[in-house]
Amino acid sequence: MPKQIYDVIVIGTGAGGGMAIKTLCEAGLKVCALNAGRKLDPGKDFKNHRMPWDMKFRGYDDPKKRAQSYGYMDNEYTAGIWEHEINYTTAPGTVWMWPRCFAVGGKTNFWGRSAARMGDIDFQCASLDGFDVNWPVKYDEIAPYYSKTERLIGVASTVQGRPSNPDGEYIPPMNFRCFDWILKSGADKLGVPYLPDREAQLTQEHNGHPACHYCGNCTEGCDIGAFFSSPRYLLPAAEATKNLELRTNALAKNILVDEKGHAAGVAYIDRNTKQEVEVYGRAVVVAASTVESARIILNSKSRFWPNGIANSSGQAGRNLCDHIYGSTAYGYLPQLLGQSPFPDNVSTAEIAWLPRWQNLNNPHEEAFIRGYSIYPDGGCGEFPELRGIEGFGVDFKREVKRKYPAPVNLGIQAPSLPSPTNFVDIDPEVKDAFGIPVVRVHFRWGENELKMWEHGKQVSREIFHACGAEYEGCNEHPQIPGWSLHETGTLRMGDDPKHFVTNKFGQTHDVPNLFVTDASVFLSCTDKTTTLSILAFSMRASEYLADQMKGGKLSA
Amino acid sequence: MAGQGIERRELLRILGTASVAAGFAGFSKWAFACEPVHAAAKGVEQIKSATYTPQFFFADEYPVVVRLSEMIIPSDDGPGAREAGVAEFIDFMAFHDDSLQYPFRLGLSWMNAHSERLHGKKFLELTPADQTELLRHLAYKKEFRDGEEDGRDFFKLMREYTTMGFYTTRVGLESINCPNLQFYNASPACPHVDDREHKHLPPPKY
């Protein structure tokens, strides 16, 4: 039997992979998608409607497992979904946590849903402040893809006219809660914007997907698909074309090359049989998520590519970025003490945002360059906030009730700048359970992002003061790197093959039939979240790839 | 305000994922505490004292855990730790969490030793007033006394697990009118349209 050759092998089924799969299948190309984990069954795997008492450990997880958790999304409600088998290492001095969802759809199953466009303030950053380089694209090139993406997934927001944030095409926003209006009154006094977030959560039925029912447990997965996820919004369209073959539990090991050093397919480990399998294609798309994609590229060594496929620049793995997260102020609103509870937590705490307001008039206005955003949350949660409440008995019980609607918190999202200190490589000594050399992370927060952190703490405290909130503190340190799940870089795009791995279409400079369509091509992580941009850039790259293949320009 | 959603519990039943808590070994009260009825409406008398056999605590320790949990979250005009089966929850967590076992055991011994020292009797033999008095010195900063650091640590632990055990049950969440016990068919909006700064709200209810 002759070996089957697909048109395209796509590694990964999350935002970047899912969009590539959909776009390529709809273009009539035969696609084999490799996904490192299993397919989830929303009815069984998503426990977002379980109440704490339905959980064995009330949602606090098995004490024996708690220490191994990869962050807030990896908990009792999502047990068995986040990746724990495949290991990685960190260089001496690096603290890095790498939450990975290898299930079909990846992190889109549980993502935070904030979906802001990036703009020329991000793409043309170096022209503004002189640091690093511009992205190889202008906003006008990407804007149509943002629009198509927003129309596809549904983003709830408003047109805001912010210089840092291009507006898009929105469904009605979620409404402000009591505490939003109070915090906003403080932000207004300081001239800091306080606006509806851009949230891919359906405030109305959209393209056949039902409206949200505001249970508030989005990051445990949505059983009805009221927010964008790849398995709900992308993969069914691909499957409908009959052009897709999806292989699950297929852990990509390396990219295969032909006699010219071009991509010929992918070698993967079937995690069920533990056997290595090869699958062949005329082109390969890598979209395994930033760090994993770098690992696959760096592990794809051959006589053509001694440092990893398409890595003649030596840049594969470099420039890893992430968002600093952390509470810049927490406390409570005395105005709301003893008031009736209000359904504040209907969106895992993402209804409003304070989009970047720094360095807009002058890129060097602040002690740091570029900017950050802040997300507020608070009010009545699924567990009352007990901070600052003393004692026991009837009085204690009443005080818990009195304070229940009042807590508020501001959390920062501040981008790290690309730095030579922050990168991934292959650990020369350690292999994973399947014998594949593991990735090693080198990372530390830099001065610029730590200045943002300090600035954010100061402004947050001022906002509290200006609206009459009682300030109780802030995180002593930001969350550890990796926590935000917004890593970018490692296979950056740029015009110069000497300094960049891919061109502006995610096509590797060295290997024309090898593409990258996840956040690893991004120059930096900006103050925005990554998913919407991954979708837009992946759609554009995939259309380009399909055109190239149809034009016969990629016959490997 | 959009508030007329389906009861979450009702939907769970429809989805066939109703409570599995009742299936865990040894729990007599969780299932009750989580039934979709107000325990208070049923009356405290209807709550049978447990035939529960502790998994971790010794027979002489467990009643102290029960008593302390009920002192921390009493049954007043609504259900408390007793109705929520908090002591069983604490026993369950201590049984499964090695890191809790020594602190709980040490703390319970401390309580009795301290009580003997002050009153010549074990904690459970004290009058309710004396029990409350003893606990106040561990719970309120103003009333802290030197030499009771271990007791304060224990009270903190006991309160942490009591609140955890109470506010993760239906009766506990109902006691604070937790809005997440139901769904909403529209994005809930602040109702105070004429008072966005919330400076003229009705007087606090609690």
C-alpha cells in the first residue's frame, strides 16, 4: 500500500491549530491534525455546574495533588485534563510554571475570554519607543482578519475609541455590577479608563451558539459552548468538510524532512500504544503553543538542520515573553457593606477592564516603556471573603454576611519585554516519559515589567482611595512566570531571515512548506491577551498557505 | 435585575449529575445539608444526631471538633455548622491531608490541657460561658494572652476548616444568599441607575 500523503499536517488543535485546520479544510485541503491529548466530552469532563458539595474535596482538590497543580485552572473540577505526564525543566534561577492543556482544543476550553485587538501601537512599537523591532505587519493588514474572527466567535464589548485599543465588531457588552460603577467613579477622577472588557462570552445567541447563562464557572469549561472554544467553534466546521482526520493522543516528536530538507511530515508518539508513528504531508503547520512549538522545532534535527528545523537564524526558542499577573490592590467597598448580594461573579471575573492608559501621548512618559492593563473583580463569590473578619459565633456569621458583597480586587496584566535572558532550549540530559528530550525554560522578570508592577500598585491604590474603597493590601510579589498562560515569542516573525524564524505569514524562512500559527510568532505579548490575535494571524497564515498550495508554489 | 434563572440544582438533576457527595464513605449529613430545601424551615429537631464514625479523630476528640465548629458557626436563626455536617467534613479532610493531622491533634490536646489548667476540667465539661470565654482569648486580638500562641494557631486552623466546611454546602451558601446558586438569563446589571456611586443605598441589612 502506498503511503498516504496529506496536504497538510497540523500539530495542535487550540486557537492557532484549530483555526488553521478549519481554514485549510474549508479550502479543500486534506488535513491530518495531531493532538497530544484526548478529546473531551463536555457532558462528563466539564464540571462547571457541580456545586462545591458535589465535589469530593469541595473544590479544594485532593490534598495529595494540590502541590502538583499548574495554577488556578488546574483544580478538582478539571482533574485529569491538564497535562501532568510530560515533564520539562527550568534552568538554575528560573521559576516557571507551565500549565498545558493537551486535550483537543487546548487552552481554549478554559480560557479567560478577554479578546482585545492589538493595534499599530503594538505592531509599530519600535518606531515609537526604539526598543526591539516592529512586527512585520501593519494593523490595516490584520484588521479584516480580526473582524472575521470576531464575527465568527462573538465578542461582547463596546466601541471605545481608545488610542491603545482598536475597536472591533461587537455583540452587546456585559453589564457593569455595583462595584464596577463605584470603582469607575474612582478611576474617572484619576483619568484612568474603566470600560466594558472585550469578552468572547455570548450575551446573545450567536451563529447557532447559545447565549451565556451566567453560572460563573467559565474556566472549568462551558458545557453548552457559550464562549469560544476550538472544539465548539472551529473543529465542527472542519469535520463537516470531510477533509479532516484528527488523531488524538498523538504527541508530536519531530518534523520529518525530505531529501531537500523540506518538511515531509511529522513523527509522533501514540500515547496509547507508546509507539512512534510517522505521518506525511505536503506541508506542516506547527501550532502546539509557544513553548511546545519551540520544543518540536528544536527537536527536529537532521543533517540539514543541526540546530533544529528552519533554525538557521538560531532564533528558535529565543525571546520568550509572558504577562505579569498579580493583585495590585485588594480591599472592600464600605458602600456595599450589609447590602443585598448581587450576582457579581458570572464571568469568572472578567466584565470590565482598565485598558492601557500609559505612554499614549509620549512613549517615554512613564519610567517604563509600553503599557499594561488592569482587570477588576470582586463582590459576591462562590466563597465569602473572610479577610479581616475576627472572631466566631453569631457575630462572626453576621459579619461574613455583611461583608459578602463588598470585596474588590484589581489585577494587573503587564507584558514582559523580549530579553536575551528569556528563552527555551532543549535540556541536554532530561527526557520525557516517551524518551523525547524535554524543553528547558530560562526566564526572569525584567526591569521594565517590574516597574509596571510598581506603577500598577500605586495607581490601584489611588483608585481605591478616590472611590472610597478600603485598601487592605496587594500581592507581595507578582505571580510566578508562566501563571498567565500568555507566553509568546520563541519563533518570531520578521522580514529578515537572519533574525527571525518565520515571515509575516508564519511561513518559516528556511523551509517554505513549514508554517507556525500560534503565539510563538508574536514579537512580544503586549498588554492584550493572545487568543484573538492567534486566531486572526492563524486565519491569515492559513489562507496564505492554502493559496500557495493551490498555486503550486509549495510542492514539496 | 435579571434574576429569574433556573435553579442550578434543578439543572444538575436534569443533566444527571446530581450530588455524588452522599456516596462518600461515612457522610450522614452532607446529603441532607445539600438538599434544595431550607434546613431551617424543617426545624433543627429533624436533624438526627449522627451515627457517624470518625475516620481520623479519636472518639474523645471528635465531640470537641463538633462543639468548636458549632461555636464558630452556630445555628441561630438559620442553619449552622451542625446542619452542614462541618465536623464530618473536617474529619474527612484531616483523614486525607497528612499536613493537617498533627496540628489538629496537637490543638485538641492543647484545648483540654489549657482548660484543665484554667478550670480543672476538660473543655467539653466547661459551662458554655466558660467555653466561650476561653475561645474569645484565642479569637480576638484585643483579648490575646501571652503563652496561648499554640491555642491561637489551632483556633485559626479550626475556623478555617469550619468556614470551608460550612460555606461549601447548600445551607451555608444559602445563609449568605449566594447569587451563584442560580443561573441568569441576561447579564445581571447594577440596579442603582440613579446612584452609580452608591452613596444613597438603603441602610445595611446586616
